[in-house]
Amino acid sequence: EPEVTQTPSHQVTQMGQEVILRCVPISNHLYFYWYRQILGQKVEFLVSFYNNEISEKSEIFDDQFSVERPDGSNFTLKIRSTKLEDSAMYFCASSEPYRSETQYFGPGTRLLVL
Amino acid sequence: AQTVTQSQPEMSVQEAETVTLSCTYDTSESDYYLFWYKQPPSRQMILVIRQEAYKQQNATENRFSVNFQKAAKSFSLKISDSQLGDAAMYFCAYKIGAGSYQLTFGKGTKLSVIP
């Protein structure tokens, strides 16, 4: 069964450094998403991406964040200058054409900012 | 703004028994979707079941079923014949039917299964 994959599974970085989180969505999916989950808190929406542009973003998704689909398979989330409060689990998700309401999640990347 | 409330931070169930997890939501929309996701210790979010608001029939997926009460804005998950592998965090989520892509999640219910 096709799955969303994410790399790395864990990342430790120093405050102020740039990180890129990578995702490979399910191959025939056209909608892509990033969510984050700070430890012990609820999952929060960051951004959705369709047809090579951002379709929706939350207040959390400020100028330090960016997303990109650099080729036909990868979908990335870049955090330009990490802060301590960016420490969280980051989930990528994707959904099918014509069924964007059902989102399938990857296993997540645990980011720790020191 | 839509909100999703899960009032049970933790629940436990004996293996082979039935348990019901509660979820309520607040929305002024008539077209929306509701979901239950499972997050085991591995932290991956796994879709358990989904319900379209326009459907009166409650969704069922094997041992998992929902009780969708639209007027009460309630969406509970029933797990029958509980298994050890059902132990996880369970998140209720809402998505408006059109105009937004984001899922709004509740805080989750931690389910323990007692052998």
C-alpha cells in the first residue's frame, strides 16, 4: 500500500540554523500539507500546497517557513532560522485529486532545536 | 473558528471489550468532514475512519464505528473487541467541505488496552 515517507526521522540543530525537512507524498496525490505537533499538544496545520503554489497557510507559517516541490516526487519544508520553539514533530500529508478532504500522513520528523 | 473538543484525556479498556471515545465540535458550516486518526507510540498518524456530514449513516471500518449526531455536533468512536494494538493516542479532526484544506484536531485521547 502506498505511503507518505519523510526524511530524516530525527533532526537536531542549533538555534539559528536552517533545516530542510523532506517528504515524498503518495505518487498520484496532488495536494500536499505540513502540520506540526509540539510535544504534548494538538496537531496544528501549517500549510497546504497545490499546483506548485501555496493554497492556504496558518498564522504559524510566517516568513521563516517556506515550502517547495523541487521535482516530481519530493515536497520540502524549510525553516530558515530555527528557534527553540520550533522543536516539534513535523508531519507531511497528501491527498488524492478530487478527494482532498482525506489526508494521509507520513511518519513525521522529530526536530529538536538546541 | 471551528473547534474540536475531546473531553477524555485518557481512557482504558480491557482486551476484547468495547470502548467509546468522545468528540464534540463547533461549526456553523453544513458541509464538512470528520475523522478519527490513531497515533501509536511510533508517532505516525493513521487514518481510522471518516464521516461525511451529509451522510446520515454512521461510518464503519471493521471493529471501528462512529456515532455521528449532527444536531448535537458529536462524533464518537467505538472500538469493539479491543486489541493490544489499539493502544494509542486517538485524535478527532474536522475539515470544512470547501474553501479550506486544513484539518482541525482535538487534543487527543490516550487509550490503554489492559491484557
